[in-house]
Amino acid sequence: MAEPVAPPPPTAAATPSVPAAREAEGPAPVTTRSIVETPPTRPVRAGFSLRIGGGLGYGSSHGDLGGGHMLLNGMNGAVSFDFGAATSRRLVVYGRLGGFAFNRAFYGDTTNSGSSYFGLLGGGARYYFTPSDWYASSTLGLAAVTASDSRGHGQDVRAGIGVELEAGKDWWSGQEGSAWAVGLGARFSYVSCALTSSAKDTWEGAALSLVLSVSYN
């Protein structure tokens, strides 16, 4: 009697290779990484503020000197030193030491016209219109005048009042995060002081100047 033949073992399913499995799954998704550019940091006014300005302009000064009236017209020089602090991003309060001056090199109504110097010690505020950095400022303080003619005769003048109004624009330094800026503005200055010989008589000066400034904020 013939022996029964055992059936062949079941054939195991072929395991697909790794490359074949990847082809069956389709291409792998492409991962993209977005690049976000960080905008440059804009300078912010905060804390201590220092501003030094100087410029030239045109103005007029007149008063009594040596028993006569003296009038000076022409180019003037202006200077200012401001020390203060920024109370917000738009507002800076400061104390100012400054002034402007005339001499007879341009025009005097008498042959002995000399020079006059106006000093101002006071305080003020500067407001910035951000983000353009245009500004407007006003300063009010005590004023003093020194006047003399071409022969050296001087005039005693009491302390008076002075006011300065200015408008212009600041530009920050090119370095990112820098606290330095340069500015250009138009400044109107007016000073009135009474003479010691007569409280009714005054020595006055007014000037409109183009001022270049450097500031630290």
C-alpha cells in the first residue's frame, strides 16, 4: 500500500522590498520651512535726553544805549544746550541754556552801533509726530541782554523774559538701535528786558534761525 503524500506547505506571501513599498505609498511629502524676516528695531525715546544745537539766521535788536537809540539788523548766531528726559515716546521735557547774538557787521542805524547778546535760561517741551519724527517745541525762561556800542559803552539791563518756538525733523543714526539722531529745524526767538534806568524802556531782540542739532535720546 502506497504511503500518502503530504501536501506541500503553504507558500508564504512575498514581502515587498522597502523601495517597492515606498513606490506604492507615493512620494514623500515635501516639508517647507518658512523664513520670517525680522524687521529692524526702531529706536525709542526713553530716559535721559541731551540736545545740542547751533545755527544762523536773520533778526533785529533795538534799545536805548548811551543816551540814544540803537538798532541792529542782519544775520545772527544761535546756540542751545538742552538737558532733560523723555516722558513718553513722543514727549521730551528739558531745561535749556541758550541764546543768540547780533553785531554791527551787517546793519546799524548809527555810526557807533556795536553788538547785543541775548541769553536764555528756562525750560520747555518737545513733541514728536511719530513715526515721521517731525517735531514742535516751545521754551520759556528768564532772559538777559548784554549790549555795547563800538566805543565799548555798555547798557545795564534787568532780567527779562524770553521765548523760543521751533519746528523741524529728526533723523536717527543709521545703526540699528542707536540712540543718536540729527535734526534740522526753524527756530523763532524773542527776548525783552527792561533797562535799569527806566522800567518803561526795554531792550528787545527777535530772530529766525535755521538750527542744526545733535541729540541723544
